[in-house]
Amino acid sequence: MSRNILLISPYHTGSHRAWAEGYARHSRHNVHLISMAGRFWKWRMQGGAIEMALQIKRWGQENGRADAVLVTDMVNLPALIALARPWLDSTPILYYAHENQLSYPPPPGEKRDLTYGMINTLSMLCADKIAFNSAYHRHAFFEELPRLLKHFPDYNHLEIIPALKDKCVVLPVGLELASLAPPSPAWQPTPGPLRILWNQRWEYDKNPAAFFAAMLRLQASGASFQMIVVGENFRQRPAEFEYARQHLADHLLHFGYLPDRASYVRRLWQADVVVSTAIHEFFGISVLEAIYCGCYPLLPRRLSYPELLPESYHPQHLTDSADELVARLLWATEHVSAVRQQTMQHVAAAYGWERLAPLYDQHLQVLM
């Protein structure tokens, strides 16, 4: 039987929006989005519950009580439950952690503000079930949580940790596979040198300096290659991008943000190799999108990346150092045909919403 589910998404942009709308499209339940514009993330966590509660009350007055609620980690859940009375009283709640503010690395030169990690923790305590997008993410959070609680002078209640762990499951982010279809039914890779893709956020935690350092070493070797550099920037653009634009100009096939989905997907299909040098990754949706579009992944052997690939692919596609990454890239420039002939689309297809939405439905159904 189809039920009414409220999905609360106060930071409704980028991957958060794609996840929410993807699940709403593919769920067998009636998923109703309660959202706010995806900006000012600190304010969303501190005060977004005021607006969310008003929207929930309006929805409840028209439709009655929801059967279950799915909230993201940007929600201050204790505040939301209190402000939305009585519409969330006794309603089962699944808390979905795209990220967390305890193990997310702060920007260089900034100290972590424990306020937001505590909001995450209190929200998890209020939820009936907690879902992390990867096992690595779950581990990273619970590795930091004792340090957060021990930071406080008394009544730190370390005994809540086992209870929180017992409520946890891992639910990966779903991919909208239909939106990743090739540019044409008869699409084939175009000839030419190896095309290397960067399709992550232009932010410090994705470590663009290491990526461009590898590209400069590749250039110095005399290797033939092109670069496709896409991705979104929410804050100040790291200086590495401007340096790369000037010093790697002869290799740039594309450089900059692509605002429409079709243009972005076309560039993914043009690329041969997708590279990550990230120092932080809780899941890796951009890498999976590139893999689905035919890219050969070269990823760090850490963070969430080992989870994305079957273990049999690890020796070939996971790297342990900058030197190893450059060596793999040099090999790829010399074996372009072999790179283009490989296919790992089935690896990324396993994360399609067609497969994952029923898992989400199942976990919510158990709560109702």
C-alpha cells in the first residue's frame, strides 16, 4: 500500500536536490518534498526549522498526518519536532546523512565549530532510524563522536553511542540512470589523445592541487592528453584552478561549470579517464556518474572509494600515492584504445534508483 512520506530538504540544491527528487520519482510511496533554497548551510541548520515547521503545518492542514518522515543532515530535528507540533508527534523519522559536521574537514585555517556536529548528534538521537550514504561515512562519524562528547565538562552521556549505532543502516545515493544516456544511440568515442576528466566541486576538500600537480607532471613528460575540467564552486575558487587554466591551456578541451545537465553528461561521455585526488569523500556520486558514462576511474585507495568498486577492480583502479597516479595516467596515455574498450557501466548501474528506491521504501515501511 502506498503511504504519504514527507521528505525534508532544507539545503535543496546540487546532490541533495538530485537525491531528494530522484527518490520521490522512484518510490512506490507518495513522497512530498518540503524544501528551502540550497544556500547558507549554517543558517539552515541553526534556524531552518522555523520555515520547515510552517511548511509542514500547511501541508498537514491540507493532507493530514504523514505516515513517515525522511530528513537530511541539514535539519535540526529536535527544533523541527518541537516547532511542527502536533504534525510530527509520534511520526516515524528516518534521518539521512549525506555528510556530517564532525568528520567533514574544515577549510584551511579554520577551526571546527562543534555546534553543528552537536546538531547532527541530537538529530540522530531524535530519529527512529539513521541512514549513512556509505559504510566509510558511518565509521568516520562514530570515530569522531566520542571526542565530541568528551569535549564537554560533564553529563556527556557516552552511553548514547551504542544506541545510535544500533539504529544505523547504509543506504547509498541513487543515480538517475536515464539522465546519463549517451548523446545519441549510435554514439562512439571520437579519436584523439586521452581525455582526462575532473568533475568534482571546485573546493579544498577535493584537493584540486594534487590533481593539477599530476597534470603538470604528465605535461612535463611529453605525454599527449586533453583535460575536461567541470564542477561547481560554492565559495571562493581555489587558486589552483586559475594557475592550471594558464599553465595547462594547451591541454584544455573544456574548463568551467556547465549549468545544464545535457551539456554536463555530453562531456562525461567525451572523457576517457576520471580522476579523484580528494581528501574528503563520503560517497562519490560524480565519480559513479562518470563511470556509467564510460570513464576509466583512477581513485585513491581510501575514503568511500573502495566501497564503490567491486574488490576485483581495486588493483587496477585504486592508487596509493601521487607517483602511482601519474604512472597509471602515463600508461593510459600510451594505451588509449585499451582504456576506451573497457566498460564498467554495470558497476555504476548497480546504484540506479530502480534498485535503491525499493530499499529506501523497505526501511521506511518497517518504521510505519
